[in-house]
Amino acid sequence: MIGASDLRIVCEALPSDGITRVELTWIEKRVEHWIRFGRDVHEEILDRRRRIVGFAPNTVFAFVRWAANEHGTIISRIDIVRAIVPGERYQTLPFVRPGGDILLKVESWPKVERVLQIIDAIETVGIDPSEVSPHHWRHVHNRLTAGQEPRAYTIEQHRAILLRREIES
């Protein structure tokens, strides 16, 4: 178990630029890690199959991981993550350094596909999914975990969230 003093040390070890870095890999039909949405502020190409993208603190992104072997798919997963502010507590996540605030975590292709459909529906009404309320992504996670259909994210809801952010800033 990590104590408060251990967490402080972990947080101090974060890069001074505050960027959350995600390693992406693309080996067609074997390993595919990609960003479904989010505004990266950093990109570093490691080789023709791997790159690292970075996200500014408090920004939201969707990270999709898929892998297969000769017998078929072995992992399908999507995580919607809020990049943390240096010094803030966080959850660890493979390929995400240092980690983040995990808003949604879904495994298995049918559930991943459902989340991708929800993202598509949000984009269809003209909303950038990275601007959606973090509470909505938690709602989607909870409803899918319970085997229920999440409520749709509406333009009216989004306008209210944008007004609230404006007032709070």
C-alpha cells in the first residue's frame, strides 16, 4: 500500500513540464494502441511503429488498446483519462506515464465498441468528446458496468458544463 509520503515522492518525480505521456504502438493485426480523441501537445516518434504523445494537465483523452495472437483477440480495452496536474494523486495505467484520473475503463470488444459508438454520437451532434464533462464519462462507465444503457450527452448539458467552467475560471 502506498502511504501519503510515498505518493508525494511519486508526484515529485513527474516531468517538470506536467505533460502526461502515452506510448502508442501499431503493429498491424497484432498490437494497436491509439488515441481515439484528445488534443495532444507533444509528439515524439520513436520508430516507424511507436511514438509518444503528450497531454496537458486537466485535458481528457481516450486511449484504445487492442492486441491479438494466432488464436484471435487477446485484449480490447478503452480508457478515458484526465491528464493530471503535477502533485495530484493519480491511478497508474499501462503505457501512460505517470498515470491519470481514469474516468472510464472498459474491456472486451462489445463494450469497447459501445463506447466508440457513444463517442461517435457525441461527435455527430458537434461536441468535441475531450470537452465532455468528466462526470458523464464516469456515468457511462458505471452504467455499462451495471449492464445498463447510459444516458445520451446533450447539447443543453454541454452548454451548461461550458458555462460552469467559465464561471469557475
